[in-house]
Amino acid sequence: MRAGAAVIAFVMLAPAASAAVSPFKLGTFERNGRTFPGLVLDDRWVVDIAAANARLEKRHPEWKRLAMPATMKELIGRYEEGLRERLHAIASDAASATPRAADVHDLKALRLRPPVPDPETMVNAAVNYVEHGAEMASGSAAPPSPPVARSAPGLWERRADDTRHNPYLFLKARSALIADGEAIRIPPGRDRVDWECELAVIVGRRGSHVPVARAREHIFGYTLENDVSDRGGRGDTRHGSDWLIGKSHDTFAPLGPFIVPREFVPDPQRLGIKFTLSGTLMQDSSTERMTHTVDEMLHYASNILTLSPGDIISTGSPAGVGSARNPPIFMKPGDVSVCTIEGIGTLTNPVKAADPVAAAEAPVERIIALVAYPELTLLDLVGPLEVLKSLPAPYRTVVVGESREPMATDTGLAVTPQRTFTEVPRPFAVIVPGGPGSVAAMGNDAVQGYLRSVTPSAEVVGSVCTGGLVLAATGLLEGRRATTHWAYAAELEKLGGRYVRERWVEDGKFITAGGVSAGIDMALALVARLTDRATAQRIQLGIEYDPHPPLGGIDWSGVGEADLARQRTGGTGRRLQDAPRLLAGRPDLLRRLGIDPAPK
């Protein structure tokens, strides 16, 4: 791109970019049941970026229209596609506006969530500070002289003069994540729970075998993690250390409070790091004491597994943990854990006992949400609804939508959602029907935002027919086995799914059905999974679902290009032809689908 063209593109994205840069952080928040990514100013004010962007686009008609991300992972993945400039413009506007706009909230009025609530991968470094390695080995803070290690072929190639240990990473369970302010819970019977205050790297780009020299390009930003550790062991020495017990109890991964984008951290290897327990200083070090740098850790991790936007690499703890002291000191109920890293922030968590009452509470209502949107296929909705509404308590099936206003379906009949998206923020399961309107739903901020928001906590995520494309547009089906209407298998694969021609397909908690009757099959299979086979059979008998097509099953060997072309002249196919308009706010989807934008 010529320099002049680059300047024009930048101005179209954010005219305010010429003003002084206003540093900001990013976090995930909840307000009135809605979870959203927000931009943080002065560790006090939170800008709802979707609302702020809508306001500013009206003020600046010359701005390029951009759909705002509904989740932190989407924000991270799209940051280099115009979001960086737009967020800088939003930050500059919010910092200078007097009085503050309605889309700027006091942090105290919001519920704070982990900044990335749903990372695909969490890896943590072990003994990545020399002094910490020494104290764990002997209780001494004096650096040891490690024996010269050999290279690990394909993983870590060392120079001849490199006398450091090889890097060491372990997995930490995502279920251990908690936010700033939430309680670290001491598990029953475990009284040797320790702290480790760490700098955490947030991955910004998908990458495998990333060279050290290019690792910084794959870093989105930095946050804090307390790598809470159970030092009590497993009662035997079977297979050496048990990292699952040691690192992944519930609540053992406090994260946050916010992410600082990498452009605001000139040198991540020169940051002071401190930890206090109930006001007593326990750790006082600097990230310059790391054995392996953040770039080397990302390089090493990427040699083992493919990293994705939003993944977390916690870079290890400095010396000063409780188990290495004489006598040892461990966290106990009533303590307050405070981890602070210079320029990044402060992560504070109270320490409490396990809550025996919570485990004994009666089961809460488990809502199965069927997502409604304009022009859905009515049978895709009512087939599963007829099955799932018969589930016994605590399950309850409801139709949810952006509002409670009637929505037209493919038949001309209207569907009225029983609840809005904000009224069902944490469904047990969410299912998306298909229909001609699925193309527009792929770019519908409300639908896409809801799916991204509820999927991390939902136990089941499903779709019927082209509802699979709506799911795939969120990125939720990336690399997963899935199905959709056979005529749109190519679109599913372009959006990252692995198409399988089966009536319905399960991949983890995701369950997708190919067509109308397959949606009923899927719903019955779900009933059997949630209850038992006998209950599913009673429901099947109750609706007298016993399909025997008069012409027999489909002979897929006889389905050819003419059939495909004819099928794609239907409702969904016509909507795909109009995709440049329907998906104008999602240029990333248009690119993946191989569709040229409409002429300007």
C-alpha cells in the first residue's frame, strides 16, 4: 500500500488517531446480565466499546463501519484488522469528553470477569526464575549452578554457550479461572496452599513454531496471574509430581484484572513484581530475573502446540513463595492475596474456606435456550422445542431473542421469544435453528454476541441445519467436526468447521444437526444424555415420532451438481447472494467465505 493510501485508510478507521494517545487497558465485564469486553481508563472507568462505537460512528459518518467484538477473544483476534485504531479513537474520545458519555461506566458498578474467560489453552512456566528454582530445591535463595542441559530436538535448540535449564511448561485447567475480587477457596483437607505472583502473556495471533525473533508479534498484551499451588501432594510418589492436584483446583487461577496491550509495555523484561499476603510483603523481584524471556516462552510453547488468540502463557514465579520459608507459610481463610506488577496492575483476591453449603444446595433451574432470529425455519425451531419442552425438572426450554417482539419465519408465521438474551445470560444449553435468515444472523451483533457470551459456561451448544453457519461465524466451530444442510457444507468449512455428512454430529459439548428431522433426532439424543434412554423413548412415543419416508432414505450417491445448484436457489442461497449487504459489518466473514464486498 502506498503511504498516502495508508494514511487515508487510517483516518477512515479513526479520525481521532492524530490526537495524543490515551493509554488504556481491556477487560471483560458484566452489567444487567450482559457480558461484554470493555476499555478501561485510569483503572476506574469502563467504556462499553460497542455502545461507544455506535455513538461515534453516528458522529463521524466518514468512519468505516466496523462491527464491534462481543468477546475478548474476538477482540484479540481482530485487533490488527482495524480494531486497534478504532479502540484508540474510542479511548481518546472517552478520556477527553466532559461530561462522560452514557456508555462510560464506573468500574465499581460492574461485575468483573477474568479478562479472557474462555482461553483455549492455559500453560504455565515452572521454575522460570533462578532464585525460585533454588528455594524450591533447597530452601536457599542463592542461585544454583545448573548442569548443562541438552537440546530438546524440535522443541528447544540451545546455543553452545547457553547454560540455562530447558524451559518447562505445564497445563493449567481453564475451570480454575476466577476474576479479581473473587475468592480463592481452600479445598477440603488441603492446608498447604501457596501463592505464585506471575506475569501472564496473552497470545494475539494463531501460530505454530514461532521463531523467537518474531514471538513479540504474536503477543497481544499482558496481565497478572496468581498461580495458586497445592503443595500437599497426593500421598504417594506415583509417576512423580502430580501437576493436576498441585495447580488446577477450582479457583486456583486468579487472572486480571485487565489486559494491557503490548504497545503500552515497552519492555516486559523490566517490570517490578510484588506479592503481599494480608499486608506482609512476600515476593519482591523483577521480570528481568526470568530465566527464559516472554519471547522464548512463547516460542517454546508454540513448538509444542498451536497457539490461538486469547491463549494464556504465565511466565513463572519469582522467589518468595510460602512453602520455601522456614517455617512454611500457607494461605488460610481470612487472608488477602495481592499480586502487583509494575505497569500492568494489581490482582487482589480474598482467601476463603471451601463452601460446603454450595455443594449441598438444591439443583437450580437449567434453561435450554432456543435462539430466535428473523426468517428462521419454523420447523428447525419447533421440532427440537417439541422434544425438549418435555424434559423433566430442573430443565426448562425457552425461546430467546434480542427482544420479545414477534419475528417472521420462513413460513410467514411469526415467533415471539419468551425471554430476551439479557434475561437468560447463562443457559445450560443453547441451540440455534437454521433458515434463510441464518445469513443475516451471521452478522447480527446481538445474536453473535449472545452465542459468544454464553458458550463458555453452557454445557451444550447445538444447531439445526444452517444454524451451523451461525455458530461457525462466531469461530466456535473452528477445527470441530460438525454438520449443516448439505448444500452449504462448503460455507461451513470456509468458516473453520470440519463438515461431516451425518444426520447429527457430536464434538465435545457441540452437537449439530443437518436438517429438520435430524434436529428432532439430535434433541432426543440430548434428552437421553441428560436423563436416560427410557425418558427419551417416552418423549418419542408422546410425539409419535417414527419417521418412515414414503420414498425411502436419501441416495447420496445420486446427488450431483445439478441438485446442488437447484438447492442453492432457495432462501438461504438467495440470502448468500446478498451477503455483501447483509454482512457489511463483518468483512472478516466475507473474506473467509470468498465473497467480494458490494461496490462502494
